Amino acid sequence: MRVVAKFGGTSLGSGDRINRAADSVAEAVAAGHELVVVASAMGNTTDELLDDIEFEAEEADRAEIVSMGERTSVRMLKAALAARGVDATFVEPGSDDWPIVTDSRGEVDAEETRERTRELASDLDGTVPVVTGFLAEDGEGNVTTLGRGGSDTTAVMLGSYVDADEVVIVTDVEGVMTGDPHVVEGARNVGKITVDELRNLSFRGAEVVAPSALSYKDDDMGVRVVHYQHGDLLTGGTNVTGQFQNLIDMRESPLACLTVAGRAVRNQSGILSDLSSALAEADINVDAVASGMDSITFYVDEGVAERAENILHQEVIEEGSLSSVTVDDDVAVIRVTGGELPNQSGIISELVEPVADAHINIHDLITSATSVAVFVAWDDRERTLEIIQDQFQQ
């Protein structure tokens, strides 16, 4: 197999851990696999270097300073591999074979990076390149960075461009867990998780794989997360499946909007649970929920709206803090889901402004970590879909 193995800072945080990492790479090479290794800065080196910059520094100088963490790691790991008889070379910005290039906006130049990465991949038969994670180089040869979680991005991007069978993220957790083991009891490893699930968790605080990295994953390449103590790059951990796609989707049937009003319902525990449970017990699926200080809105299929209204009305009667329920029919929803959506500043205005310019009233706007749902009148759905498609195809 062709494997890209990324070692996080914790997995390289001491001499013993560097030895453990080198052992796992050497064993995979001895088994006949081709490897590219991506190394993060050892331990918390990057944060410590940033903390030490207590003076005004140009961005280029800051990038050069923080790059020293990764530059040290690749040299340490290359030396450890050489001690095990593995032909390895370290690759860093400034090297003739450095692959990752950013454009004038600081974003990855995909075409140039893909071409350079192919050249790097041509020597994998006999040599293991140990590549600095997180770092890049602009067109003039200046050091740039890929942002938070950049080493993950380096690994998955290189995996995609060298046609790797698998990218293995070596970190300090047993793959993806059912919960934070430092907070909850009985947390266990999740053997398999989809890209969509993991990206949503990552954007909401799960520090397992950087969400920017997962946008480079495709169906043909596996991504796996393993603990550095596992010692085997080729088994165990959590498999990340699927491919995160950019989609603009319009629901084919109309929704009804049921709004329950009440005094400061947002500050009252149990209200949302009671209303949702009542609908669930009647086997009514909720497409989306929005809440305000004095109201909670449920979007359901229009065909069950009357039954849902009666159920929620009963809850209003029984709960003293609730005032009334009302229904609005013929609502359409257009959802935008995108791999880079959360990283795009101004994305909401880019959606809302052209719709408003067309004099289309937006009924509601609901966002999640990786999607935006736009609710409009049913009669406006086709025009709204056309406007949104035009915006994202520019």
C-alpha cells in the first residue's frame, strides 16, 4: 500500500515517542509499503514559539520563527529512521522537492501543489520523505502556513495528490471517542465515522482531525485515526469513511412552519424536550427547529401539519408558560452544504443579499457547522434556488 502517516505534536513529544514513531514507520517499510511521513512540531513547540514573540513582527518573520518546530521534528524523525536502516530524507520549505505552494491570497495553489507532489511521489520506491506539516511556500519562496490544524491538512492533501491508499493520523487519542474521556465515564472508541459526522464534530470543538483537512478526502482514499501508543500504522483506530461534497439541495415537497410562543421559553429547561417528544410520539418527523427568546419553531412535512398543530396545541394548554401555536403552510427549504463553507467569511451575506435584491422574503435562516438552510415561500423556491446556484458557481 501507499500510506501517508502524520504524527502529531504529542506523538513526537519526547525521545521515546520519536523512537516509537520511527519503529512503526520502519515496520511498515519492511512490510513492503510505500510511505510519506508528515511531522508536526514536537509537543507544544509552535504555541511556545508564538508566545515568545512579544514584539511587533511581520507575518513573514512570524512564519519563519514558528516553522522551526516542524523543521526540528523532521530532522529528528529522519535521523531516527536512518538509525533503523530506513532511507529517509527530510523535506521542508526551501528544499528543491518542496511540494506545497500557496497563492497571493495565502490559499493552496492546487494545480502547482499537485504537480510538485507527483514529483515527490516518483521516488517513494526507495526513500521515505519526512515532510514538515503545517508549512507552505509562496511563489517567491517565502515560508507561509496552512493555519490551525495545518499538519492534518498537509497529510490528507498529500495523500490525495500522491494517490495514497490511506492516510493515518497518529495522535494522542484512541481514534474518535463517543465522548471526551476526560469528562465522561465509559467513553469508547468509534470504529467507523463518516466525513460529514466528523467535520460537524470538528467544527464544534472535537480536536481529532482538522475539518480543513477532510475537504481533501475522497471515496477512494481511507483516513484512519490511531493512538501513538498503538505502534502499528496499518490497523486499529477509527476509520473515516465517505467524501464531503459541496451540495445545493432543494426539498421536493413543501413544509409547514409551526411556531409555539411563550414567555422567555429559551430560558426554561424542558420546553423544547416536551414539544419535540410530543411530536416524536406521534411519529411526526421534524425537518428543522429554530428558537427565539419567546418562541420555538418546528418545520414538518405539510401533510402532517394539522395533526402536529393539534399535538402542540395540547402542549400549550398544559404548559402555563406557553401562549399559542400558529401554522404557516407552503414553505420551501434550500440547503447549501460545503466542504469549505465554514471557512468562508461573508458566506451568509453572499446568500442573503442576492435573494433580498430579488425581493424574495426569507422566512427563516438556520445554520449548522457545515450547512446553511434558507426557508422561503413555496412559490419563490425555483427563483431562490437559481440565485443560490449562481452565487456558488461563480
